[in-house]
Amino acid sequence: MSRPLLPLKAGAVTFTVLWTAWMMWWSGSSSSVNLVILTLVGTLVGYLWYRAMRWQFERMGMLPRKDDSSRAS
């Protein structure tokens, strides 16, 4: 795991957990089916958030581009 991406990955995990917990609270249902569905959707939302933030941070120059990391080796 590369160091510059560690805070971004931690933020994505935190976002996923908080989003899933909020959706569970908002739905009002604590059935196991609801929990599974919201967990799967929360994982997808967290991953999409991570990809969007990584793309934006690379565009802003706050992270090294994918091309740069392969040349460093």
C-alpha cells in the first residue's frame, strides 16, 4: 500500500461505514436482508467515492499520477 494513498483509503473506509450506518438508521428496518443490501450498496458507494476522490486529487496535483508511480521503480 503506497503511503500517499493511505489517508484516502482510510477516509473511504470511514465514509463507507458512516454511510451504511446512516442508511440503516434512516431506513428504520433492522432485518438481515436490509443489512446485507445496505452493506453491499455501502461498499459500492465507498469504492466509487474513493475512485472519484483519487481522480480529483490526481488532477489537482495532490497525488502522484498513475504513470509517475510506474516510472519510479
